[in-house]
Amino acid sequence: MTATALAFDLGGTDLRAAIVTQAGEVRQALTVPTLAREGVDAVLDQMTSLAKTLMAGTDGTIAGVGLGAPGPLDPLAGIMVAPPTLSGWHDVAVVKRLSARLGLPVFLDNDANVAALGEWRHGAGRGFETVLFVTVSTGIGGGVVSNGRIFHGRRGLAVEIGHMTISGFGPTCLCGNVGCFEALASGTALGHRGADAALRPGGEKIAAAQSAIGRPGARAVVEAARVDDPVALALIAKEAEWLGIGLTNLLHIFSPDIVVFGGGLSNAFDLLIGGIRSVVATRAMSAYRDVVIVRAGLGTNAGLVGAAGLVFTPSSSATREDRHQT
Ligand SMILES: [Zn+2]
């Protein structure tokens, strides 16, 4: 009989759940809008309800529950600390509470770490010893899996790459600092530069793309770049430069065998990779320059596949003794 896990991908907008096999196959995925403003019990009720629906439809044994959730969280203690996108979630012992409701062991980690694990097990990072996963969307997140183990650091707070300083200047980040990787290189930052450019002479193609999409954002810049608009291409080149600078720091710190690039902006990977590589080729020390850089392989399923990976790769995270089990 196929071993399966119950996987949750908890976001501030959507709550996804699925049965996932040990081979990484996603079965019967369900998505509901997260009751993000209604407090802890409302969301736990949603998760319990999805679990019952999914478990009723499976004939296999569920080995455990994997939960990918927004940080900050403490994966070792099983506690969600204070996710900004979920109201009322302060120091919630989610592992203990969900485990009590479902009668199964629950394994928790933050969404970027979970996606990194998913890409290492079944995606673009498969077969590589040390995988650095970088997700660039609204913000920037990351995860490192080395020898099958997520690198956690103290309280599970490691690899918060969006808030490393890559410039002494720049826009103020949500964290309050200036010069954060996320404030300069996220999709949001590219979208802001695009919106500014759209108002200036030469920005007509970006403005038209914004109108067609219905709002400004990184996607409008990418679409204008795809029709060779020079202003959009210059913005993409600048974006690639910031990504390359951040990535160069990360290569020197982690020396991964492969960098897996995910998130919404990975849709423009083909436009960005040349610029990223040329920054790495000039800024990284020579021993680091030949690192493999690829686009993520699992797409929107990375969170579910990775959450299941927490169950099937128990050594990926805390030791079993650390777990809260029923
Ligand atoms: Zn920051």
C-alpha cells in the first residue's frame, strides 16, 4: 500500500490541503480561502474539515501531517510566533493543537523551508547534496537543505534572506531597515520601479501592460520586456543585478550545489538568468562561479510536496523526540 501524508500549505490568502504520496504525487488537492481574520480556532476548524474530507477519500494509511506555514515560527517547538498575514496567531502551539484534533503526528516548518525541502526531494534540486531555494514574489524568502536536513539555526530563524542588507541605501523595508534584499529585489520592488517608469516618457509599453492587467506590478514590466520594450528590459537588467548581488552573498555563505529559483518572479527566469549569471561571474570569488542555477520544478505544488516531505524525511527537521505527538 502506498504511504501517504496529509499536507497543508497555510497562507494568508489560501489554505491548501492534499494527500501526497511518498513519491511526491499530489492527490485530491483542495483549496479554500483562509479565514485569516477570524482567529486561530476558525482556521483550525477549516484544517480539520479539509482533513476529514481528504481522509475519507483515501484507502491508504496516513503516516502523518505536514504543515507549511508563514513565519516567524519555531519548528522545533511547534509554535507559530506571529505571522503578519494571520490575525490573532500569537505563540500558537499549532503542532500540539492540530495533532490533538487529527490524532496524527504533525510536522511544522515555514513555507520557504518547506518549499526548499520539496524541491530537494522531488523538484529541481533532486540528487543535489546542498540546495539553496530562493523564492522571489511579494517578498523574498529562502531555505537551505543540506544532506537532507533543513538548516534551521537558533529558534528556526535561519536563512531569512529577504532581510539581509545588500545596500546602505534604498527604500525602507517592511522590517524597518533600508537596503534589505527584499526591499530592492522582490517582485514588489520591481513593480514599484515599473510604476514609476510608466509615468515617464518611454514608459508607454509598461503603462499599457499595467492597464491590460488592471494594476501595476512586476508582471507588467515582464510583459513589456517580452515585447522588447527597452525601458522594461533596463528594469529587468537592474532587477537581475540586485538578485545577482544577493545571490553572490548567499553563495559565499552556503556554497550550495544548486540554486533553485522559485516564486512568482521565476516566471521571468529566462529574462533574468543572464544578468544574474554575469553578476555572479564578476562578484563571486572564482571557486563559486560555476554553481548551477535553475528555475523551481514543482510550481505551486512545492508547498504541499514539501510539507509531506516533513513527514517522510523526519530527519529533515527536529528529531522525533522533539515532536509533539498524541
Ligand atoms: Zn527587511
